[in-house]
Amino acid sequence: MQAVIMAGGFGARLRPITCNIPKPMASVANKPILCHTINLLKKHKFSKLTMMLYYQPEVITDYFGSGKKSGVDIKYLRPELDLGTAGSVRFAGENIKSTFLVISGDALTDIDLSKAIEFHKKKKALATIVLTRVNNPLQFGVVIANANGKIERFLEKPSWGEVFSDTINTGIYILEPKIFKYIPKDDFFDFSKDLYPLLLKKNKAIYGYIADGYWKDIGNHDEYRTLHYDILDGKVNVDIDGKKNKSWQQNHNSRKKCIFREKR
């Protein structure tokens, strides 16, 4: 299977970390978060990757090159215009002939992609949205599916009065090439705001797979800090260079207590 990585984010809320780099290149455990995304894809047998670039694309292309050093084959595409999430994937559609996966390059996850793909194929879905449960869904796209997994409703970034589920859209999608006929070419089109409402209206086979595992978008500095604590606490399965020692653990726990006291 092929994978399309969305790697064009500005990361405005992460500045000054992202003043000179695109958001997917923000360092997480001493390597760009995009490295962790590629490692996850490799783990689940994805070797042909297409990266959709937009902001400061040369930072990414210079770092990863052809992908050979990372053990993958990377093709880079950069639309001249902002085509939105779905429109950008449509831009890559000419080289996609079978089931493929779309994933964000600026979120950290250890979700079992193979199980999600198995679910997608079992349901014979046109599109499968990988979902996860969160305590505060306000900044995400909330999704509700029936007992069979078929999506019935969703809402992008709701208010508390509109929240009807704790399952949110992770931005990981498993799609069939037939999806492209619902996405206009060379025009702005968003997955959550445009494509999925259209598919629901047409009663197409769009499913939600509620995944176990860790997922976090580094949307702001608080999330960015928490992400590192979660890695160091072993809450997410990622490869990190180096080893923990006892004195490090004591210092780490002390720093966390200080931060929690300040927040109170």
C-alpha cells in the first residue's frame, strides 16, 4: 500500500519553535516528528510514500532526500495553490491506483495501522476515518458512528454545547481511489468540511475505526511539552535514542510536580 503524508503545516501556534521550519520538522525526542511518522509507516509495511509539501518545503526535502537512508521511497509534491487537505491528496491521485492511507506528518501516534486497514477492507469501505477517544474534544473534529462502524454524524471543532461524542478524527484516513471522483481537481477541498459531508449526503460507505494506542497533535506549546513527558513516561511506543537512568527519573518527576503546582 501507498501512504500520503500531509507535511505542509505552518505551525503558527508553535512559534518560535517553527519560525524557520515547517511544523512536521519540530523536534520530538531529538528528531523531527516526521521521522516518527515514517518509522510507524515502515513498521506497517509502507515503503512508497508521497509527501505533500507547502511551507518551507526545502527543509523537508534536504533532510530526507529520496528516503533511502530512512528505508523508504519518498516522492515530493507541492501544489502551487493551497488546495486544502482533500484537494492536496487529489493532486497526488494520478499515481495512486489502489487502497491508500493518508496521515498527518505533525502528530505523534503508535496506532496499529494494520488493524485499521483490516477493518477498512472487512467493511468494504470507500473511506475509513481512524478515530480516538479524548477527554476534551473541542479543538478536534468530533465523529459518531453506529454499532456497525458506519459514520452517521460529525462536526469540526464544536463548542461544548455541540459535543455529542468523545471520539475524534485523528486525520488518519484509509481510502479507495474511487474517492477522487468526489474531489474537484485543482480547487480547495477539505476532508472534514467538504468531502465527508458530501459522502454522508450520498450515503456512501464511510466508516469510523476507533483505535487503541496513543495519538497527540502538537498544536500548541502545552501539548508539545506534554508530548515529551508522555514519551519519557513510556505512554507512547516510539524509538528514542539514549537510555533512562534513576537520577533522570527523579529529576523528571520533580519537574512535573512543580509544573502541576504552578497550574493550580
